[in-house]
Amino acid sequence: MLSELCKELNNWFCAKKYFGTYTIEDGTLVIPELQSGQYYRICGSVFNDGVHQYPAAGLKDETFNGAVWAMAIPEEVIDLSEEIDEWKAKYETAETMSPYQSESFGGYSYTKASGASGGTATWQDVFGSKLNNYRRIKPF
């Protein structure tokens, strides 16, 4: 979720970028500059692009020429990511993401919350005000 959230915010909270050729062996990428528990982004990999927490295990073995971005994600953003994950697990199901906004039958009716586009509310709609504090303006 952190990769998706950072992309939505256009903010990767990048503290430093390291460029070079990296090898992931036995599912692990060793970057001495990173601290245990620190988040980082892999760019330029065939199998492992995205945000990971150091030391990540379970990466796919490969050698790639790219970048590793050391990240300094605020604790509030990490908490928000977990809150969004919980919301998505609860509300982003086939029936809640249905194109039907309201239904009426046998004396019963309901209307679902709608988002800015008029469709079903997405996590971006629900958490928009909290996300705005961390957004970066996209370049032209």
C-alpha cells in the first residue's frame, strides 16, 4: 500500500538516492547505508520495483542497474497507510464497488456514499483531507 500511497501523493519522502548495479541474492538486498526498519524504494528492477522495509526478505533474486531511494516516511503517513489498508479490506469488495449507487425493493431502499466523480467512494475520496497534508505538486 505504501507504493500506491506515495504515488498518489506524488511524494516518495526521499532522503537520498543511490544509483548503481545491485544484486538481490537469497531474497535480500544489502544496502549498508540503510538502517534496520527504514523504508526504501527500488527503481529499475524487473521484479522488485516498489517500497520495501529494510532488511526486506522475500525479494526475487536478480541483478539490476537502477536506483535505491532511502526514504524518511513520517510515522503519520505509515499509520495512514495501515488505516487505508483496513478501510480497503472492509469496503473495497465486489458488492461495495458495484456500479449501482442505490436500490429499492420490497419497501427497503439504500443509497451508497459517492465519491467526487459520482461513483462509489474510493480510498482517495475517503482519506483525501488527510492525504492533502503530504501531497507534492506534480511538475508540468
